[in-house]
Amino acid sequence: MANAYVKWKYAVGLPDSFCEAYSFTIDIVDIHTLAREATISRGEETKAAVALVYAGYLGTSPELPSLAVSLKTLELYYTLRLFKPSFSIKAFAKTTCHLYLLPYRRGYRTGLSDAFDIYLAIRRKVDAQVAKELGHDSDNYCVLNSCPACCYKLEDEPDVEFSRMWVVDGNNSLKRMAGVGNREVSDTRVFGESDYYLSADFVNTFANEVTHPSRVVEDEDPDESQSEWVDEEHGDPTDGTTDGSLAQCTENWKAAAADQHKKMWSIFQESGYFVSACRHGFVLWVVDMIRSGELAKYPLAVVAKALEVLEPCWIMGYDIGCSFEGTIRRSSLGPEFLKQGCRTCVNAFHGYSHNATCQQKYHPLSIRGMGLEDLETLERLFSSSNQLAPVTRYMTAYRRRVFIDMFLCQWDQEKYQNLATMLHNNYVQALDILEDEAQALQADLKAKGISVQDLEDYFVDELNHLKEMGKEAEGDIHAVAYVELLQTYRDVNSACENAAADFRSQTPSDYQFLSSAASYSRNLSDSRKLETKRRYLQEQSDKLLFEVVQMESVMGISQRWEPIDKEYLETLKYMNARKYHQALERLYKLVIQRLFELHKMNLSFTGYKMRTHISNALQRRSKAIRNAVKTYNNAAVAIGRPTLDWTKVTHYTFLDQFNILQDTRHSILDKKWADPVVRHLMKQHRRVLRAKEEIGYCNVQIRRLHTFLLDEDKKFDETLQRLEDHPNYHPVLEYVNRRRAVNQLLLSRIHQTQALPGFTGNKTPGTRIGKAPTGNVGTVSPPSRLPNPDSDNGEDGKDDEVVDGMGAVIEFMSNLST
């Protein structure tokens, strides 16, 4: 049927001899002509289904069809779905009935749906033939070739920090209802022709890599337990980490997901999908989430494919990438992950709901070599794919995957068309930062009397300071442990001496005169009890004495501390105030992180949704602060220190307002990096560094794309010449014509970027690694004849909210604070 479709579409090789005896009449649906019936001519050896295709129709069943739908009608619906994924087959059936002046019946939708399934299968067959002719059918071809900016590496190009930047994330909008009770779905087909989907068997090999541990979170409210959503058998992406400093990031991630139904209801078979994509938006791999939330096996399966297929030294963005890196290291993928020099990070937007320590290590602005990339690609993808949710909710598993795959293919085509524009905009953004902020930074540094190296030192000092916050001094811990051990030893030793004295000299207070035999038995029993107690206390005393001597040796104490010694008294005083200091250190750590994050939340022009997201994380942090204030007040009252008012603490916005923090060992009021002006310079310094890196990335990737376009055009000429008399010539020619039209726009934008005043890249095309120089001769138009890329960017205008939101994201990225 695929061959018959090609012959019909391009009017090449159609049969011209028919047998009248085998002709038949059939009811049809044709939205263009509104005809109700057609006579189909066919030969003796031609099957009815094939004859229908020759005539431009597709039957709703393979044998003895009673209804046929015109291929032009199906092509119209296919085209509408490419650009409006929410347009259902039911809506199209109702539209067709309206044009035919017929009342809608369910059977019309079923007939159109069945015909559309066959039509899509034919298209996939034709597309596979085109891919084979063009050499696009190798394993992992899309991952390794769909994004020229990432994959088309050239000889003698500058080295970059990361071989590839890509992101992963889960989305639970594309759920699908499970069958009711024991009812089985009649459509048991499995869609395995996708270039994106990883098989369920492969994903399940990582099901037991991480198990859900029992975790007790400090300062957690009892009513905020996550047990209602956690998968008790399999762990989530955060359960493999052992870094205590990331515990708060983990809890924030789980709390943020509480707004979505974490424990997926049993009525859903697929509870969403887990996606990976490169920084330019091209989809890499997709996994269905089956009756679960975002389990560790989904990102681990994707990481396993990346380690197998991608080049080493990549970086992966994930909204919980900080904790997930520990999960990877503890899994079976850990050795290969470390060997290849890969790492993870958090997305720019989600990163600001993480604590300050995490941001210093995992936020894109803090990572050398990240450029200005925000790694929020999938948020844009999910915003678009959510259009599929209304039509996939009640589909069969097969049709759901077909429609998702069709959406992702179109998404990639649109990302390809806008690739040069994206690189152009990144270049302009980086040039603006260097022009507007680099000179201002130097002037401000001079006025402040500090250097760039001072700013780098401040970053290190801040990170070290955040690591030490909330920790007790090692010397204090040892001294407290020693004094507590001495106190225990003296108590036990005293009890041992008293027990011995009781055994030797004391008569029981309840002594009664008994007969000789009874008196002897009773006294013997009492003596044994006293002796047992004495021996037990003696053994405890000897054991404690050994521990005291051992600790004295470790601490270098030559003479045992006595209760009147200075060291003993100072330690005893510290012990009395220890609870107070511990509560104060904990409160200090939470408040400092909250104040720095509030500074980020209140950046100018930050969008409402962005502020709301960060605010939710800070509200959760505030609950921890509330518990810490309660603990602090209890300890403060015990030693006569002033208490704090919770309502006032929540409104502190400047460090000098929290005067009580001056009583901690880790006060930052005298730290240079805590000065708001210096902090602004630190942020500005990093933005300038990232802008310079972005210029380097754009120079490399623009030249890759330029070379790819010229090489592909020459390959098209060679392929068309080879297929001149081949049945696949016309399908390949259609693909080439569409692709060349897009490539003309890409080349035009590249030339526009190369004409920028600050452009520093190589304007000549290069040679792909492993490929012989070809001279890059093709049929691409010269720059003077290329279309104007600014005449139409190829995208529909978005509503005001989306435009404002994207503007806020861009502004947010340009004002990221460290």
C-alpha cells in the first residue's frame, strides 16, 4: 500500500488497464468535494484496498471495506494535527458531518480513526524509505545527528568545556486511563517504530538500583509527611545521595511535586512521560512513566543511554540534579559516569529554590563553561505538549504513543527551523552583556578598591562559610565528650564504692528475725544480689576508665581534669549553653539562606509565576525557621537570653536586622561578600564570564551549522542524481525541497549573525571530523539571494501571558544572582 500511495501522490506509475467486472462502488468521505460515493476501477490482480489507494482513497478495513476516506482528507487532518495537537479526531469527524449536512454519529469517528491509523502507518513506511535513501537509518541516528550545532563537529575547532549540554525532566500531563476492572483493551498493538522511546524492559533493568530509604527530616512538620506519595518499593531520583547539605533541596523538590498528585491514582496506566533533550530543544529519548511518579529508574535509564551513545564530558541539567548526581554515583552507572568525566547540574529557574550551598556548586551561573544556558528547554516542550493531554487521556497505548511520537517529530522540525535564530539571539544577548556590563564592572571594581581576584576569593570564602554554618567546633565537641565521660565515670565509680560498702557493713532496713534455715537462704540471696551489682558497676567503671584514658591520649591531656580546673569549668559552662548555641546556629543557617534567596526572588521584572515558584520553596523553608525559632526560644529562656518573635523574623530582609545572629561563631556581618554592592559585583562578574563563554560556544556552533547546511545540500544533489529513475525519487525530492527551503532561512540568519559588529567567529565553513574535504559546493543561494530572516520568524504570535512570561525568563536569566 505504501508503494500505491507513492504512485497516487506523485502520479507516477499508476495502472492504466482495468477490468470492468472487478470495479466496485463504495461510500466515501471527501471533505474537499463532499462526494458521497465513488466508483473504483481495478484490474483482476489488484486487491480492493490497493485499488482504493490508486484512486486516492483509503478503506476503513483491510478486507471488504464499506467506507473509504479520501487521502486528501486524511492529509488535511494530518497537517492540522501537526500544528494543532489538541485537534481531536472527534472534532474533525464532527466538522466533516457538519459539511455533509449529517448528524454526528460515533461510527463516523471510528471510521476516520481507523483510516487515519492506516494512513500514518503508510507515511511511516514512506518516511523510512526516504531515510534509508539518505543514509538516515543507522542506530541512534537522530540522537547523533538531529542537532547540527551539538553533533556536527569540525576539524581544528576550539575546545569547549562540555561536549554536550542536555536536560531531563518528567511531565505528568499526558496520562492515560487504565482499563476498568479486568477488562482488556482490544487494541493490543505495540508501537515500536519511534526514534525516541526507550523500551520498558530496558528501563526496568534500573528498577532496583535505588530503594526508598526511611528519612527523618529535621524541623519537618508532622502534617507534611511525604509517605502518601513515595513509592515504597522503588526509590526516586534523590534517594541515592548521601550528601547531607542537599537534604533540603530534596525535600523542596518533593514538596513542590505535592501540588501534582504524587501518588498516581490507580485509574491511570501511564502517569506521564519522562523526556530528555539537548540545549537547543531537540528531543533525545523518551520514557513512559507507568503507574508511578518520577522514579529513579527513568532518569537512570536515560543516563545509561547517554553514557553509551554520547561523547564523554557532557553535563546534564535536572531540577534535582544536585541530589541525582549522588544517585548516579551509587548506582551501577557510577564508575562509567566518573570515567567519562560527566556531571549534573540544576536548571537556572528551579535552581533558585535550592539552598545557597547547592547553588554555589550546581547552578549554571556558578559553573565554568556553561555560557548563558538556562537549561529550561523542557519547560517549553511541556508547555507545548500539554495540548495533547485532552486527546490522549482515553486513547489506547498504541495510539497514545503514535500521537506523542508525531508531536515530537514536528517539535524537532520546528527546533531545526529556528536553530540559527536561537544562536543569533544568544550571540546578541552575550554581546549586550559584554557591552553594557563589562566596562561598568571594571569601573565599579576600581571605585570599590577591589579586583577580579578578590571577587573569586569571595566566592570561595562564601562557599566555605556556608559549609561551616550550623556545625559545632571540633574542639568543643571533644571537650564536651571528655567532660561528659568524666562525669559518667565519677558517677559509676561512686556507685560502685557505695555498693561495696553496702555489701560489707549495712544491714537491710527491712531486716526480720527468721529461723536459721530461712534466715540463711534469705541472706545468701541478698548477698548474691549485692555482689552482682557491685561486680557489674566495677566492670562499668573499668570500661569507662579505659575510655577516659584513651580520650586523654587522643586529646593530648597529660593530667586528668578535675572539677576545679579552668578547662573543666569552661567546658561545663559551654555545655550548659550548648543547646542554646545549637539552636542559634541552626536558626542562623536557615535565615541566612532565606535572606539571600529573597534577594533573588525580588529581582526587577521577575515574572509572577517565577516569583510564586521561588516563594513556595521559601515558605517551606519558613516552616523550618518557625520550628527553629521555637527551639531557640526554649534554649534561650533556660540561660536567660532574649527570645525572638516569629512574626518579626519572617519579615527580616536585611542581615543587620537580625542582631541576634551576632552571637554566633559564624557571623557574616563583617564579611565583604555580604555587602549588597559587592554581591551585585560578584553576580555581574559571573555574568560577564558566562557571556564570554557563550560567545565561544556560538562561534563553534554557528560554524558547525554553516558547514552542515552546505554539506547536506551537496549530499542532496548526489542522492537525487542517484535516484533519478528510482521509485523513491519523488518522496526524496519532496523531502529535499522542504528541507532546502528551511536551510535557505538558516543560511540567511547565519549571514546576518556573521555581519554583527562584535562577531568574532570564523565565517568560512569547515570540514567535519572524519570526512574528506568536499569544497562545500552545493546549490544553496548566495547571500544576496537568500530570504530575509526578519520578514517572518516562522512562529505564530503567542498570547500576552506567554510573551510576558518568556520576557520575564530572559530578564531573570540576565539578572541571576549568586
